[in-house]
Amino acid sequence: MDWTIAIIVMIVLALAAFLAGRRGGSVSTEKLDQIINIQAELKGHVQHSESSLNERLEALSKRVGEGLVQHTEKTGEQLKGLHERLAVIDTAQKNITDLGKEMVGLQDILSNKQLRGNFGEFQMESLIKDALPPSAYDFQATLSNGNRVDCLIRLPSPPGIIPIDSKFPLEAYRAIQQAKNDTDNKNANRDFSRDVNTHIKHIADRYIIANETDWAIMFLPSEAIFAELHSNFPNIVEDAQRRRVGLASPSTLMALVNTVGSILKDGRMKEQAGLIQKQVELLLNDVRLLDDRVGKLKTHFRQASDDIGAISTSNGKITDRGQKIKDVQLEDDNSLEDLDTPRPLLKEV
């Protein structure tokens, strides 16, 4: 620093003057004064340097304190953000753990044939309940031949009632996906075709009944199996159509039940329109009856008015006759003669 260099220079000059005096044998007053002045200046510079140093130390301490406060605040904010991120990570990890448990549970369900069938029925029931009114379907319904079907949709005839049965040929489909060579793939395709054809024949034989059901639907709870059939097994799809068995995946069943809901809604609207037309006809008939009765009432009023007019005329004549009787003079023979002349009192009506 500049002030440190100045102090050092002054100390060196003072020492040099002191040593020079000693070499001369004595120190003169003038030199002592110089030394004293140098010491005073040195003391002033030292005091000034101390004051400047204190100010700089104070400013440095203030800056360091402010920096520490800002750094503490930023560190607190960063720790808060880190805590929030850790909470999000914990939640995500918990969700992943729960999802893993659900996947394990679903895997257990799909590996069990009976549970897999229940899963397909539950999925089918959920789709149908969301789209149709309760009066339009029956679950586990019994047909006239005694066979029980997973679901029976009731529509106006035609088409009438439509049975839906859930099938889930998962093992054969997995064998196709896991085939490692042509032989495995050929065997898997053969087993898959056999299983699906067995399901189609089972549905056609049990649920298609003459004069009761024209079509039946096989519900496949897997979009992948549905796509596999239509992509690589068109002969199975054609055979199902010949047997009047339709294939449906979750998405196509949803479209089907929504269409059925629209048909039922249209049928209800037509039914209500018929009821409205019938009520309008009855209303028009009531209006005609009212018009006839009003006409008869008018006739009665007209006759009553005529009768009242005739009564009023007769009353006038009676009044006139009474007045004449009142004004008659007994001495007047002519008046007596007039009274002797018979006159009708009332005009026959």
C-alpha cells in the first residue's frame, strides 16, 4: 500500500539522521527538531493509516456480512427447492413402487386362467354400463336353451337380443410373441388358431338360437390380440363371420355399445313421438266435442232469448190491457162495450 511505503521511508530517514548525528559526536538542536517533526509526521501518518485501515476493515466486514446474508438466503432458497424436488422424487418413487405392485398383481391375474376370464368380464361390464341404460342389458343371462352368457344386450327387433361372451386366448398369443425361430412361430400360430376357432365354435353353438338370436359377439379384452387376428389370421375372421360371430376389442365394443345407445335413444324418441301424436289426436277430439257442445249451448241461448222476447211482448200487452181497464169509465157505455169484447191476453208463442 502507498501509506505503508511512506511510513517505511520516514522511518529510514529518521534512522539515517540519528546515525549521522551519532557519527558527528552530538546531535544538534536543528537535527533533533527534524527528528521530532519526522516523528510527528510519522505519528500523523500512522494515525491516518490506522483510521483508514479501520474504515476499510469496517467496510470489508460490512461487505462480508452482507455477502454472508445473501449467501445464506440463497442457500436457504436452494435447500428449500432441493427439499421440494426430493419430495417430488419421493412421491414419484412411491408411485413407481405402487405401479410395480399393480403390475405384479396384473401379471398374477393374467397368469391365472380363471382370474384372466374374470378380468375380461369386468372390462366388458364396465364398458357396457358406461354407455347403456340398465334396461338395455343383462349380465349372466340365461337363454331359452339353458345356456348362460356373460352379457345379453336387448335391442328392438331386428336385430333383437345380442349375446356377448368374453374370451382371452393369452397363452397362445404370448407363444407367438416369444417364438425364437420359424418352427416355434409355426407351432404358436397353429395353437393360436386352434384356440380362437374353438372359442368361435363354442359361441356359435351355444348362443346363436333360431328365432331368438341372429348374431353373437366374442369380446377380446386385448387390442393386441384383436389386431393380431385381423393382421395375420384373416381366415379366422372370415370363418367367424360365416358362423355369425363378431369379434370385438375394447375400442370396437365401445363403439358398438355407443351405437346401440343411439339406436335405443332413437327408439325411445319414436315411442314418445307416437305417444305425443296419440295425445294430440285425443286433444283434437276433445276440441271437436267442446265445439259441438258450445253450438248446442248457443242454440239453447238463442231459444231462451226468443222466449224472453215473447214473454216481454206478452207482458207489454198485459200491462196495456190493465191500463185500459184502469182508465175505463163505468158511465161510458161505449167503454163497457169495449170491455165486453173479448180479446186474447197473450199471443200464442
